[in-house]
Amino acid sequence: MTHATSEECIEMRITAIVKTKCNYNIG
């Protein structure tokens, strides 16, 4: 994988947080 730009890193972190919340609510 190539290194993501700072903006992409922020988006990925937000996405990961959302996924974590969704998984937490489901499970």
C-alpha cells in the first residue's frame, strides 16, 4: 500500500471510528 496523504489519513480514521461504533452497536 502507498502512504496516504494527511487528508486521506483523517478520512480513514473517521471511517474506522464509525465502523467501530457500528460494530459496537451491532455486537
